Amino acid sequence: MAKKKAEEITENVNVNENINIENLQEKPTEHTATAETIEEQTIAKKLLSLHNIQQICSKIDQIRVIRGELPNEVRDLEDAHEGMLTRIAKYKEDVEELQQKITNQDLKIKESLALIKRYEEQQNNVRNNREYDSLTKEIEFQKLEIQVSEKHKTRFAAEITAKAEEIAQFETKLEEIADILQQKKSELDDIIADTEKEESELLEKYDSLKKNVDQRLLVAFERIRKGARNGLAIVQIDREACGGCFSMIPPQRQLDIRLHKKIIVCEACGRIFIDKQLVENQDIEA
């Protein structure tokens, strides 16, 4: 429910897109006993209403930013965790293959030793030197085969040691990632629980406040907010410049803003101006 309402705040407003909000000027009103209507509100009240809505919207934006970053962090950590598990599994498979290669070399050595024993026994029964020399060469060859197998075993054993050390490092890293992941997941769960309640309350305030805002002005406000990079549709003057795009404002236009007799927007970015003193006076009264 809160998410659906939140989308309403930032949705693209297609109604009356060409509204000239600067035509919303101060109109003289007659004092009557009836309650003040939205149309009868002063420009100052309309601006303050928009300012208050902007404060609510900015808080909602901030919540979304916080919520938007943590899920990404959690996903990245989950990917890293899964990647580390895959790497460890691959290294363990490599170790098993190396161990099998060592076993195969042991079998070769065993076979060579058996052949050497057989050839030595045959040498005792040879009839001439040529047969004896031939068997001697076979024995020497098998001894060379054993040396080669031993070298392979040494190399495979070294690779296993190196792989085992890397696996140990990966497992340590895996534990670190798992701890951080658990922490981030816990933070995300807490933030979601906290922000959902806060966002729901803010959206209720937004719904309440927007009822007291001129519809044309609200439509323009939402359109400006959607187009603004920082989500600010109404800004104050900061050092004689627009508080949104920092474009310089002519002195006469600054005076008009302070008089708040009509809605004035930035000629550069289109944001609505509100006098700083007007906001400060509201804060004091509050």
C-alpha cells in the first residue's frame, strides 16, 4: 500500500503540462464568516503548502535512497559469496585430480618395480650376453620411468600444497563475506521494517497536505519534481542564485520573490521559488 502511494507522488503528470503557474497571482479576497477556500489562499500560503509537501517528498526520497543502496550491497555480497563457494569447489576438484594423478604415478612406479624384478630374474636364466644386455636396458628404462614418476609426484604434491593454501585463504575470505552479508541482511531487514512504517506515515501526511493545495499548482509541482535530478521542485534563493540550478537571479526578480504576490519560477530550471524569510517565519510560528 505504501509503495503504491509512493508511486503516485513521483508518477509522470500528463494533465495540464503547459500550465503557466506564474499566472497564479495574489487575488484580493473579501472577509466573510466562511472558511477560506483553496482558491482564496494567499500566494504565501500556497508556497508554504508546497514547501511542506516538498519536505515530505524529500524524506521519502531519502528513504528510497537508503533502501535502494542496501539491497544492491546485499546482492553484491551474495554474488561474491556464491562466487567464492564456486572457486573453493573448483580448487577442491583440482586437488582431487592431483591426488588421483599421484595415485596413478604410484601405480606406474609399482608396475616398473615389478618389471624390474622380473627382468632381474630373467637375467639369471639368459643364454648369452645379448639377451643379458637387452634385459639390462629394460631395467634401466624402468628405473628412468620411476624417476620421472617421482618427479611428477613431487610436482603434483607441490601443486596440492599451493592449492590447499589458497583454499584456506578463500575459506577465510568466505567467512568474512558471510559475516558481512549477515550483517547487511540484518540491517536491510531493520531498515525495511523501520522505513516502511515511516514511509507510510509520510505518505499519509502527503495525502493530507495535498488536499489543501491548488490542483494546478500541485500538478506543476509534481511535474517539476519528476524532472529535477535532486527531486526539488520548490527552492529558496542562495547567494542571489537559484537553490536548485544555481543560476543567478536578477535583483528585481528577487524582490518579486520576497513580495510573494505571485508564483515565480526559475527561468533556467523551472523550479518554483519561495522566500527564505517566509519559511523561517513559519518555522518560528511552529
